[in-house]
Amino acid sequence: MSVLNWKHHTLIQALMSRGPLTEDELFNMFADVTAKTPRGNKREFNDYLLKINKELSFVQMEMRCCRNQNDGGVCYGLVNTVPDEQSKLGTKYSVPQIALFKGVIEAIVQDVTAQGSISNIDALNIRLENQVQNGTGSECQEGPSQIPPALRNFSMSQKEKTLDELVRDNWLCHTPDGAIGLGARSYLDLRSWFNSSGIPSCEVCNEAGVKGKVCENEGCTARIHHYCLEKKISHSRGEIICPSCGIQWHRGAAKSEVIEEEGDLNGPTQSQPPAGSKRQKLRAKTNIPAAASGCASSQGSQSGSKRRITRASARLS
């Protein structure tokens, strides 16, 4: 006989139908069905999650929580624990849509400035053919005739619709400055990939630092999530020293992209200049090799336009 009752089922069904929920949303739902608050009954709340995950393990799923790096909030969702080829067949997205999503993900995580997003133009200009792999596992370098028609004929309007759909499904999100960032679903489902793909980890929580403040020393790859840094600053009375290279971190954001992103956490203010212009200037100083990223844009990566990348070269499968 199953150990789950209607209360457990309610939580599972809510996550299945609505997608990822914020911590407050799940806590409120738990309080509604149990008449107990999770914060005051942590042991019982954790027991619910353990029982749910024990049953979900039979269908290779799990209720997981993680921090949304866009705002630092905790979110909960159901994820597939075995992302094999068979599970991919159940997706509602077409091959070109998946290729576009992979390109967006790779462009975001390979950015050493850790902005956690790319411009809408860069997302639309991602070359889908760079996501095609030949039988040897390397990227396809053949001529246009070797590119699958589905990718070659995928129009700009179809890309726009795909991005909107990925945002609706919480795989991606629109940032306050109009850029494309990762959604809560990506942080939940791709957490293991992020942690194993070579993305520098946050020096505080040890999770992959997709979005955060980077060390001001160009030779240092250390980074800290904005919410982790705020917590570290609030508990520190002295200087903030980089754990990796030892230089002092200024309490105020010294880099344009950090000012912009930290402002995103509390919403844009009238005194802030348009964030988009800062992104354009930042990208004009950086460079991204096509072989490393697999998603260089045909128009957004013109000569003279540069973008730095991380050492991560792992590709989404």
C-alpha cells in the first residue's frame, strides 16, 4: 500500500500542472493541505518530501529544490533523474527548437562575465547548424547541403515564437532589461550539468556560478552569486577578500555588468541608465571562438565584436 495520501498527491499534481513553484507558493500550499506551516514544522515538511521522492524514484523522477540565480529565491519542481535518449522522445519541442535552446544555454554559461543572460538579438542570431553533431561526436563542418532542412529553414519568426514558448514554460526568462536569461526550470533540471561542465563554482555555496559577481582580477576565475555576496557582506565588518587570488573586493559593484545585474534584483530605477547599452559595450570588448561555443551568432558576432568565455567546453546532450 502506498505511503502517499491525498495531501502528497496535491503537492505532486500542483508541480506537474503548474511547473516550478517558488518556496512561498509551495509552503502556502503545504499549509493549506496540512494546516501546518513548513517553517514551524520543518521536520514534517521534510518528511513529506522524502516520502514523495521515495515513490517518485520508481518512475525516475524527483522533487527538487534549488536557488533561482536571477533573484536568489528558492524554487521547487519535478525533474527527470535519468536524462537518457528515451526520455528526450517525450519532449514537445521540435529538433530546431531544442537546438536553439541548447545554443542559448551554452552562450549564457560560457560568458566569463557571469551576466546570466544574453541579448534578445544574440539569441535570435544563434546558428542552429552549430548544434548539429556528426557521427564522430564532433560538430558538423559540412556545407549547407549537409545541414538538416529543419534547421536550415527555421525562420527568425519561428525563433521568436520558440523563445516566447521557452519563457512561458519556465526554461528561459525575460530579464528586466529585456535580455534572455535562464528560467527556474533550467536551474532545476540542468543543475547537475551546470556543476559538472566546468562552470566556475560560487566561492560561497559551491553551486555553479551562472550569474554573479566575478573577481576584478582578470586572471582570476572566482565568482560569487549576487545573493551569496550580499549575505557575505552583511556578515562581514572588514574587507571582502577574493578566496582565490586574495585581492580586495569592493563592497560596491565596480563593473558595469554587476551594477546592472544587482539592480535587477530590486527592479530598475529611474536613475539607472539603460542596461542594454552596457551589455553592448561589454560584448564589444570580448571574444568567443565558434569552436568553443557552438553558438556564435551570424550577425551578433561580427568582426570586432568580442565576448569572453569560460573554460567550460562541455556541450549539452
